[in-house]
Amino acid sequence: MAERKRPKPGETREKLMNAALTLVGKGRHFASLGIREVTRQAGVVPTSFYRHFRNMDDLGLQLVDELGLVLRRMMREARANVLQADKLIDESVGIFITHAQNNRAFFMFMAQGLAGESRAVQEGIRSEMRFFASELANDLRRLKLADHLSDADLDLTCDLVVRSVAFSLTDILTISPDDEYQEEQVRKRTARFLQLIFVGAANWKSQP
Amino acid sequence: MAERKRPKPGETREKLMNAALTLVGKGRHFASLGIREVTRQAGVVPTSFYRHFRNMDDLGLQLVDELGLVLRRMMREARANVLQADKLIDESVGIFITHAQNNRAFFMFMAQGLAGESRAVQEGIRSEMRFFASELANDLRRLKLADHLSDADLDLTCDLVVRSVAFSLTDILTISPDDEYQEEQVRKRTARFLQLIFVGAANWKSQP
DNA sequence: CACATTAGTGAACACTTGTACACATCAGTA
DNA sequence: TACTGATGTGTACAAGTGTTCACTAATGTG
């Protein structure tokens, strides 16, 4: 008979989420994935899907949560490694790009989700970005790098930084993962974007 | 018998492209659209599709071309209406947002395409954005607003401006089309982003 | 140990999908 | 006027889709 294996609880769930990510990583768009396709990729029978998710949107939402974990891990690493303020931008961009390369599928999913068809996923990703921006603002305050800015203006600046980096994400994801030259170009350009923004912030006069 | 109407040449093609746009405008993702679905929405028999397009990617590519026209129309209007330099940012952002609202489906398609699954569409949209940025650079040069910047730095600035505006696009498209309050918020925030960037550019020192 | 719960399977359903083929109608041209 | 090419329609089919149902094996709890 067919041998019924007893996987650890949550194993199949994870297999399904990984399968979806794998397909996205191969260039497919999340919105075009079907239940059968995902289960096939996961090596699981279609019905198993419903044991863990209502539908594909549900799976997407749970992916957003995991994405949050990846981002937090990244922030922690950045905070641990960025010691001197003058290398702050280059270091941070470097860490970000490295993470993007190491979690390609995840970040592809994120880039897709920003204009995706599930409102909930969209809102989830936006929420992650807001969190990221506010953490960045905290760090800048703590490092005394933005003392002349009002809270609102610091918030504005950090939002713009996060958006710029997020947009660079789409640059990174379109180049081949091992095209080091192009990666270096994106890295440099992103860093210059941020420098430009910070020069703007440094010369910004917060008006009442 | 079924009356066979003789539409003007290209009429069905247009109907199909509009049908796809309509579906995208309703919140669907372009990557998830099928040939039958589009022809159904267009009120045309499925086989007609192949008279005009190879497949959905092909249709997407032709949509990108039309998107280019929309963008050019927008630029022309902006150039005609922006007279005084001090209102430049606010006016331009206003024109952009108005166009985005009036061509919601088109710009949704653009936002989706940036991380879409067709490499060609992706590249097409990027190319439109590059064109847009280079035109912006020309205008700034012509208006003598960027004399202290090297070509490369001006290019960098304009690229960042275009990216920021493009990102604001995703903000506009998630709010309801007639929520004037939120629209005003996005308008203001986008304008401040650009001011921040231009302050940065004004205080930028181009190094050799 | 018995038993409820959980997480897997396979077969079946009613639809939908992309694509192919043969045919019909018009527009323009020789 | 007759031919040709472009564009439309209808039918057909094999393959794929989401979802339901009844069944089974392992797990944890009383």
C-alpha cells in the first residue's frame, strides 16, 4: 500500500509555503499560482492544501508574516555590524543586498505583493515597510544623527529611504544572482540615492 | 443566422486591450488573466484573440507601448502648465496624480508590471521610466535649475525623483478614487519627498 | 487502553482553460 | 468581376482547475 508517513506537525504547511516561494523564485507571479500547482511542487496531494490554508490569499498572508521575520533578522544584523556612522549607508545597503540575494524568492514575493491583487497582502507588506521605517528613525535618533529634524520630517526622510531601497530591490531581482558587476552597480547607485536623501535631510529646515 | 458585423480594423484589438485593462482596473492582476477571460470581457469569441496577439505576454507588451503614449501626453501637459519654477513640484505632482486617477487601470498595470512575470514587459516599463527621467533632466537643464550638477549627478537625481513618484503611484492606487482627503495626503507627501530630494541635489557637491 | 483529533490519501465532480480546424464575411486590388 | 488576405465565428477536445467526500493512519489525552 501507499506508505503513509507521519511528518512533524507543520511540515507540510512549510512544504507548501516553500513550494509557492520556489515557484515565485523561478519567475512565476504569485497571483498566477494555483492550488494544484503549488501542491504538485510540494509533492503533496491537492486536498492537503485545505488542511492548512483556506485559499491562495491565505497562504500569501502567512508568507508576509514570515517575510517580517526575515526583515527583522536583517535589521538585527545591520545594527550589530554598523559601527561607525560614516560607513552607515554603504554597510546597510550592502547588508540589504546580500539578504536580498540570499532570500531571492522572498523578496520577489514582496516586490510582487506591493501591487498584488490581494488587498490584505498588500497592506501587510506596507505595514512591514512602515515598521522598518520607524525602526530606522529610532536608530537615527539614538545615534544623534537627526537632531535638527522634527519627528514628522524624520519620519518623512526614513520613509523615503525605505521606499528607495525597496525600489532598488526590483533592480537587484532582475539581474542575474551571480552577476557581480551589475550587483555592484546597483549597490553603488542605491548608496548614492541615500546619500542624496541624507544631504537633503541635513540641509532641511523644519518649519512649524 | 448570427449577424457578422464588420468592425473597423483594429477595433477588436482595442476591445481586447481595453478588456484586459478593465479587469486589471477591477483589482485583478495581469499575470492571472487568461485568454478566455479577456475575450469574454471584450465580448468576443476566444479564437479572435489569436488574430491580434500571440499570447497574453504579447498583449502586455502592446499595453506598455500605449502606456508610453499616456506618459508622453502627461509630460506635454506638465511642460505647458508649469510656468514658474517655485510651483514646479506641486504643479507636477498634481498633474501626475490627476493623470493617475484618470487612467487608473493603466497605471495599475504599470505598477504590476514592474515586478511582473514577463521579463519583456518589465523591461519595457523600466525603459519608459528611464525615458521619463532623461526628459526631466533635460527640462531641469533648460530651466537652469541644475547648473552645479554634473550630468551623472543630475541623472541620479532625476532617477530618484521618478522612482519616488512611481512609488507614490502605489499609494494612490490603493486609496479609493474619490477619497479626496487621502489623495491630498499623498499629494502633499509626494511633494515633500521631491523637495527633500531637490534640497539634497542643491547642496550636493559633484566630486570628480 | 480507548478515543477524539489531526493530517494525510485517492477518486470523483463539474467547470474552465488554451489551442486547432474549418468556415464565413468583408475590403481592396488586379 | 474574381481573387486574395485579413478578420471574424462556431465547434471540438484534451488537459488542467478548485473543491467535496469518504477513508485511513499516527498522535496526544483522558
